[in-house]
Amino acid sequence: MTTNKFSILNAQCLILIALFAILSGCSFLNVDMENKIAVSEIDYTKTADMYQPVIGAYSKLRWPGMHWVSNILWTGRDDDMTSGRTDDQQDALLFGYRGGYQCPNSFWGLRIAWINSYDVIRTCNSALEALDKYAQHIQPGSQDYADYKSYRGEVITISSWMYYMMASSFGPCVLLKDNNQTRFVRSTQQHVYEYVIAQLDSVIPDMKRMRPNQMPHQGAFTAFSAEAIAARFALLMGDYAKVETYTDDIVTNGGFSLYPDYYDLFKIPGKLCDESLMEVQVTDFGLTTGDYIGIDQWYVSQGASLKGTVGSEQIDIAGWNFCQYNTRFVDWCKARGETTRLEVSCLQTGDKTRDNFTVTSSGIFNGKAMLPYDQMTGGNTEWGRNNNVRLMRYAEVLLMNAEAKVRNGKSGDAPFNEVRTRANMPTVNGVTLEDILDERRIELCSEWGLRYTDLVRTGKAETVLNDPALVRDQANGEWTTAKAWWPVPGDQLTNLPDLALDPE
């Protein structure tokens, strides 16, 4: 990972993290320091500093946007995964099939998911305000002005990511269009989808048309990143013409390709590879201690416990054992003939990894979160400490493209089989919608609750999530359409009564 002055991970991040710090208030709508610093301390005539607010937005996406407890809720909603543990954070189980989708609005993790998402969005709003102030000192038509327009696109792409996570989890949510907003009635999902797509469409033409790993600020989001997010929203809307348009452009003009080695795709060699459309960047600077730009316990929380021997030294790597797969998912993968994807995705008790570490935890864990010991910084065996978080991959774009084509009466064979071939699976002729949904299930397992979202948007959730073969901890629990989305956290309803009103 580059650490030069052009990287969004440079030392300025540490300053921006402090400037955009979280306050301890109860509501995501507290007006915090980010709205005051800009007025008194930033010289907007120094347009060479114009990227700093964008760095602040990326910093906020990384933390607290990538909080571990939000992740176990996001990934534990479908029939393939649960939050995992019965001896810690048991209430998290109530958000999935094991707890019958009871989703208590008092769970602290639900509040974190809500507040942190809006913390990112508020920071993006502040960044846009700052960029607009810089623009007052820039000549229209100049390169600086083109950069300003592109930077705005990056920030809107960041906030759009958070709106996607909110809309796909909470359903109706507040569109926070301005940090001084005083009315907080939630918007319907349709309204959220339309708003975000309109925002993205307004900036995509001004953004750089290249891969993130080609950007001057390496890893920054591009026009193709924005199109990928827009395609996700269009998929939720059922607007398959839009999905096809966005994804066709990425496939035809983006220069993306699938990383050839699925094993290393989610590990250090796969960081910012040509498959990456969006990543949250992390670095330990190659140091065992000291400077670190990271994501707290994101990977540690998902990690199993591993034991191995390196030379004559016994090494123990301890994870928290959250995010566990259902054994039925593993059986389904085996019946399909999955090999590489099954090995990479699922770490089972007693399995040996390629670097000869043994899984000692009891269960089946998310192997995509596993960083091999020989890829860790020497002396630092914390799970995933130096690894990026993959937000969107080209494989997902190909599968969205295949689905849109099939739904639009065309052949989806080419993009579909591109994904299959990388996974060492046989190609399929005349691919169907069911084929594509199954391919999404395995290719994107454990990623952002996409399996759950697919079940809901295709009308399969009630049948699949209430399958009597699923082992439940709560006998009276079941999924219903009324439970499709998480409730608003209880303290937010108390602080902001508008949230209890019907969505508009």
C-alpha cells in the first residue's frame, strides 16, 4: 500500500480523524465540531488543500463506519450465517433466523449501526460544504475546478454507500440532506433509492473514469465505483434497464478484471487489485507497533482461533468467533461441487489452512476475514490488521449485469460464466435467474448481507427464512414482512419523535 503524499492513507488522515471525531451525544443529529472547525481554521483560498475534507470522509467511512458490531448484524440476517455466539452479545442472534428476527430496538449494536451510519453521512455533508467553499476561489473550467467536481463525486459515493446500508437494513430512513436540517421524518425506501441514484447520476459524469488503483489518490472512488453503487440501488428498485446500463459501462469501459487467485483475493496480495471497485483502506505501515490506520476489531471479531507452529515457536491467533455459517450452507456448497470458494469462505473446526494453522474454535467461520500468518507484519498476529475491507468487487458487477440481462430478455451467459470460470466451476449455457441468484449466494457469501437482500427483493424470504430445518434458539420466532427491516433504535425514537411518523 502506498504511503506517499498522494495516498488517502497518509499522515493527514490522523489529523482529519481528530477533526471529525465522534461526540458522545445520544442522537446522530447532534451538531458536532466538524461544522465549526471549517469556519475558524481552514483557509479556503489554499486550494492545494482541497482534498483534505475528502480524506476526512474516507476516514469516517473507515471508522466508525466499519464498526464490528454493525458487521455482525449486517451479515447475520440470512439463512446461511448468524452472528454466531451464544455466550456473548446474545441479542445479536435475535436479528437472524436463530432468534426469529425479533430485532429488539434496545440492542446497543442497533444504535451503533444507526448512529455511525449518520456520522459518516454528516461528515460527507460537511466535506461537500467545505469543497463548495474552496470552489469559490477556483476559476471555472480550470483543472482545479475539474478536481473539485470529481472530489464531490467521491464524497457523494461515500455517503451513498452508507445510505445503501441504511436502506437495506432499516428500510425507511432519514435523508439527511443538510447538517442543519430540523425535520427528521423518515423517507420511504423508494424515495431513498430515487434520491441516491439522482445524486450519483449528477456526479458520475464529472468523476474520473478509471479503476481505484489507477487514481492519483490511490484507492479513491471513481465514476465506476459510483455506477456500481447506483446499480445496487437500481437492483433494489427493480429497474433492470438502469442496472444493465450502469454495469455495461463498467464491464465495457472500466478496465476491471477478476483477480485470478480467489484464495488471495481477500488477502494482502488482493488489496486494490483490478477487481476492486470500492475498498476501505487500512495499513500498519509494516510496523509491529506504533502508527496504524485501521478499523479497530472488524476482522478480529470475525476471526476463529488458530494454532500453528512457525519454526520452533507455537503461534496462537485468537479471534472473537462471531459470524458463523450454517452447516447447511457448507453442505449446499459441497453438493454444487464448490472447491476454491468453499475453502476460502468457510473455516471449520479442525481445518488446516494453507499456512498450516489449525482452526481450534468450534463452528464454521468466515474465511474471507482470515489473513494468513505469513502475510502478517512480523510480530503482529492480530486478525486482519493490515488488510483492506472490500466493499464492492467486479464479480458482483458481473453478476448484476448477468441478472439485468436475463430479466431484460437477453443472454447473461458471458458475465455469469466469467465468475464461474475463476472459481473453477463449469460454464453454463442459457443461464437462468435461479442460476444467477445461486451464484450470488456463493460468490458473495458473508458480504454485506447481500444474500438477505436478495431473498427480500425476490420475494423468497418468507419461505427460505422460515424453513423448519433451520435450527432456532427461539421457538416462537419467524420471519414476516413486518420484520423485513430493523426497527429504529429506541433512544432515537425518544430523542427525535419525528422518526415515529409514517415515512414519506
